[in-house]
Amino acid sequence: LDHPHIVRLFEWYEDKKHIYLVMDFIRGGTLRDTVLDLQTLKNGTLKEEWIRKVMRQVLEAMAYCHRLRLVHRDLKDENIMLLQKDSGTFSSDPFVVIIDLGVAEMFSLS
């Protein structure tokens, strides 16, 4: 997969018991953790524009997968990463990366 909002898989290895994946290192946190932190720090408020940016990126990534006939099957706030900016603080300009495509499955239109 080659999309800016989907984690890159470089290589994979398999032995008799395990499958090993070599992927991008993503510095940041999950959408879930970010929302929980913001509820604690900012009294539970998120700006509509921020939510719109996050959702647009998630939907772009999922549309790309669906064009390739791929379904994520476990899309949730814990599998949506938000890249951390250099400052290490919450960014008003989020950048989403979808992770955990290991349970994804090819599908047919029948």
C-alpha cells in the first residue's frame, strides 16, 4: 500500500509460529489517547475543524483501501495514529496514519 495516511509495510518474515512485520516507526499517539488527554486537559472540548481534518484523512485512507478491494476490519480510535510534531505537543493541524492492517482482508463485489 502506498498512501500517506496508511502505515508503510517494508518487509515481512514468517516462521512456523509467527509473522514479523517491518513497518514505519510512527512518533505520536493514538486518536483514543489524544481525545482522552484533551478531555482531561481542556475540559473535553475539540474544535469541529480539527475533527473534520482527522476524519477527512481517515476517509481518504479508507477510500484508497476500498479502491484496492481491501477492508480494514478493525478500524477504531486505537488504530488511528496522530503524528507528533517536533514540539511534542497537541497539534491543531493533525496528520493521521492508519495502523493495524494485519486483519485486513481482500474482498469481492459479489
